[in-house]
Amino acid sequence: MGNHPPIEAHDELDSTNAEARRRAEAGEGGPVWITATRQTAGRGRRGRAWSTSSGNLAATLLMTTDKGPAEAAQLSFVAALAAVELAQTCLGPDAAKLKWPNDVLIHGRKAVGILIESGARADKAIWLAVGVGINLAEAPQDVERPATSFAEHMASAPPQPLEALEILATRFEHWRGLWEREGFAPIAEGWTKHAQGLGQPCEARLPNQTHRGIAEGLDPDGALRLRREDGSVLRITAGDVFFGEG
């Protein structure tokens, strides 16, 4: 067993994030990883459905932190780092890359979904539900962007969900410990090593406008630095970023 919080495995849940939220609102603080073989109502970002097929991983870490909400949001980068390291363990060192802020791409196609939810506790700490969905065995076809699975790129069978979670939880704990002790700097450094598109032209599509420029890297809080043609730097804190793929 790796160095990580306990793993609690269920046959079926509506969603692992929903289960974590229920427990948090009942006063539980973890840390505990909650996973389910099947999710009947899995969700992705912006309320999109996230289907969990047999053989894929759906897991949520319930935890608390004394850091503020803005800092707590940085755990999405921790989750992405852990997931990209899992992918590289299974597929090789160059197969997976990170796209800002927390997309894990395998040969350019999305294979991981990360959804973080949070709330305040009575003791003023913040509870967090760090949800991670990974296409191990198969990828959904009814998605807006091309998706892929680990299995499509492996000669042997992909890892079983609990095997994958063992690696993911261990790597998450490594990066979470650094984050707790040293802040975001080591996370930003680790993330940058696996990032795609830095130094390249990119397009940031925000709800009401689109900006183009060169992606320079992360600010100390995780915002993406976009240098525009006039030399000014724009901080992107939300939105979709595209590197030459439309």
C-alpha cells in the first residue's frame, strides 16, 4: 500500500462527489478516498454528465484544509499532476500532457475529468471534495471534445480501477504534502514540466470574449499568463484554452 488516506470502495453510488458532499455537510472531514464501480449520476464541470463505464475510475477525496478558498482551488493542479503521473506510469513518459488548468491529454485527447467542490465547516476550515474520473477502459463518444482511454494506447489490459487509484492516491499525497508545506510554487514547477503549449500561440475563450497570445506559464496563484501582441500580459483565471487545435 502506498502512503495515502484510506480508500473506501462501493459497488454503486449516484456520484462519488455527491457522497463526499453529503458526508462533509454531516460534519465528516476525512481524509478518505471514496470510489464506486458504477456512478448513476456522475457529473463533470459546468454540470455536464460524466459517464462512468465499467472498468473506468471514479473517485473523490474528501479532505479539509485551513488554507483559504483561493488557495484550496489550487488542489485541481495537484489532482492533475497525480493523474498525469498515473497516465505516464501506464503509457510511458511522453504519452500524457497537461493542458491548463487541469486537463490530462493522451496524445492530444482528453482522458481525465477533475471536479472540485468545497464548503465551509463549523470550525472555519474548508472541506473539499476532489473528484477525479479517468477513462481507463473506454472513452465516451458523446462528448464535445475528442476523448480517449488508457486502453486505446496499451498493448496489455489497462489497470483495474482500484490499482489505478492506488497510484493516483499515492502521487496526490506526495504533491498535496508539498503544497501544504511549501505552497503553490512546487506544484507550479511540477505542472509546468508536463504542460503542453507553453511558449506557443494560444487562444483563451472566455464567456464574453476571446483573447489570443503566447502562453507564458503560471502565475503564483495558478492563473495562466497570456502575452498579447502589444506586449501586455493578461491573466486567465477561467475559460477554455486552445493550442492550435481549434
